[in-house]
Amino acid sequence: MLPYGHPRSSFDLVTEAEATYLRDGHTIVDRMNRETAEKKVEEMRAEVRRVCREARKDIAELLRSRCNDRTVPSRYR
């Protein structure tokens, strides 16, 4: 409990100063958590882009191996 401030009424459990102190503390923690989450999301998106690039290469190799001169006529390639 902070050494200053008085409850506004008999129904308040904490003083205005305590409420402000707690709210500011939670705001800082929430901001830090958001920044951490945004960093993780960016890392995950980079990983997804990398996996998609590799998958595109694999799919292109598969199509090239299956769609050659013998299996697909040139007018359809």
C-alpha cells in the first residue's frame, strides 16, 4: 500500500494513487508482452516464407521431372 492517498469513498478498496500505480505497472507489462509477441510473430512469418520458398522449389522440380517431352506434348507445356 502506498503511504499516501485516501479512498474516494467507503466502498473503494484502494486509493486513487494505488490504482494509478497498479494501472501504470500493468500498462508497461502489457506493452512489453505485446512487443515480445510481435517479435515472435515476425520470426514465425519469416519461417513460413522460408518454408514456402523451399516448397515452391520442390514442386517446380517435381513438375519438371514429370512434365517432359515424352509425357506432355510441347503445345501443352
